[in-house]
Amino acid sequence: MKKILFILCLFLSLMANAQIPYFAKTVGQNRMYAYTSMKVRPGINSQETYTTFQYGLSKSLATGLDLYTSNGNSYWGVLMRYGACLSKYFNVGVQVTPSFNLSDNFKFSYLTSALYLNGNITKDGNTFWCANTWWGVNDGAPNTIKQWIYLGHCFKVGKQSSITPMVGEIHSWKMDEDMDMAVGAYYSVKNYNLYLWTDNLFDSHPRIVAGFDVTI
């Protein structure tokens, strides 16, 4: 296996508080969502960060900004998101994000389009699924199209807190990478969420990712 990648997805339901970037639902009208993460590879000089702020223009439409950095490179993106709650068992969202190189006079670098699908497996929503399809159009590099699929289960640990382990897989629709398994978990307290996961577990320097989000 070349790599293991896990992106934690929060279950979408009327009772959900977290709203990380990789899910169908938008933040909601006149609400603000913020997410940030740090990614490191112990033993080598490799650090990545991702931060996004999103504001709900309506119940289903949101806009925002994001910032991605990696080893001296930084990219600024402008995003538009739309999400529709068709039922508690199936929901769909789309996002488009052009990104620009902050180190090269805001030169266009890549365009990311995403399709988000998710829903309940059990009636109470504690067990759920989600799937993300990402299509990247890159300036000066090959385009990419990748698929993430996850299963998760929420365990209540208090009146307003829970922990949710996840398991999933990632593959490339271009069939140029091996399919890999993924694991991780997030801890929720009210509308705050802490994320911890890893990828590239079979490499000599696996990546560790810690994240945080809040909705206000």
C-alpha cells in the first residue's frame, strides 16, 4: 500500500453540531464555521496546515475562504458550497474552490470540485456513512480524481459530549494508486470538535493529523 489517508467526517442530521469541510450539510443561515488542522510527519521536515472559515448565506448555501500551507508554500482559496438534506438516509452537497499561490502574486494554481454524499445507517443516526469525490484540476500538474468512503459510529460519553471512531478507504478513479484503509476518531463537546487521525501508516514516516472546529 502506498498510503493511508483518513479525513474525518461528521454525521449529518438535524442534531449534528460539527460541520467539517468534507460533508454535505452547510453551516446554516447567518452562522459561521471555522476549522483548522495541523499535519506532521515525525522524523522528517514535513508540515501542512489547513484552515477554513465559512459563512451561511442561506440554509443550503455558504461561502468562505481557506488557506493551505506546506513546506514554505501557501495557497488561498475562495469557496462556494451547496448542500441539500434529502432525507436522514441520503444527503448531497457540492463545492467549488479555485486556489491561488500566495508566494507567486496570487497566480491560479488549482481548482477543486467536490461531491459530498452521506446519511444514516441506523434509525437513531449513531451509525452513519459518508462518501466524498474530489476532482482536482491543476496548473502544471496532472489532474486528480479521488474517492473517500467512511463508516462511523457515535458513542455518547455525557449529556453533551461524544466520541466517534471512523473506518474508511481511499482510492483513485484513475487507478494510479493502491486502495487503502483508514481509521481515526473525533471527540465532540457541544458545538466544539477535536479530531485525531493518521495516514501513510505503512510508510517509514506516517503522517499525524490533529484538527479542531467550531460553529457559532
